[in-house]
Amino acid sequence: MTYKTILAAVDTTDEAEDVLEVAREIAAERGAKISAVTVIRPMADFYVNLYSTLEASPDAGIESRVTDRATVWLSDLAKRYGIDAAAVNVIVGTPAIEIRQLAEKIDADLIVLGTHGRHGLGLMLGSTASAVLHGAPCDVLAVKVRAEGSGQGD
């Protein structure tokens, strides 16, 4: 399979580097370009009443500040992995939906994202990875990421 455009979907944890490393390796082998995305769930999804109160205050903008910090974080990380600043995306929304939509928008050939090895019913894929896979406009590669603090997959 020829990959020309790879979308690396990461969350704001150390695991992002595992995903970006795999995306970079594939891009180097195939001469592909990489775009990176992180999706932030809307604050209202979790704290409707608190969010409404805070947004009405003069110190408002919690979601905006979170987005700004995530943009700085992902931009710095992307730079270390040779990803163009214009290919960095921070989106507020539902992760699986936003990842699939962005993949379609940029005409991605491959989505690379992280997943954890789980026990029982979660053994197959994480919920976001599974949701991205179902309905993705292209191939999806789920990278088993390290367990926090162990240096290896869980």
C-alpha cells in the first residue's frame, strides 16, 4: 500500500511519542507527509453547570486556555518529529468523529493512533481506536502504547 498522507492522532500524554515515532518511520519509508491531531472533549460534556457558570465569568475561557495549551504542546512535539507547523491540528469535539473527519478533509491514506492492551472485553482495541476504525475513510494502524511508568505495553 502506498501512503502519501498520514494522520497521527494523539492524546496529551507521553504515549503520543510512541504514535508519532511509528508515523515518522512509516512516512520516512514511504515518502509520506504527516499531519498531527489531538482532540479535546468539550468541557460542557463533563461539567455543564460548572462550565456555564465559569464561561459567564470575567475569567472565562477555560476551554480556550486548554486548547491553547494543547496547541503549544502538540506544536512543540510535532516540531521534534519533523512535522510542519501547518499540519498541527487541535480540535474540540468527539475524538473518533473529529479524527475521521480530519482524515477525510486532508485525504489521509493512513491514520496512526495509540491503543492499550486490555483484559477482558477491552482486549481488542481502546474505545477511541475502535470508534475511529469503524467508519474510517482509510487504513488505520493502532499502535500498542507503553503502560505508564513501565516502559512497555500493558
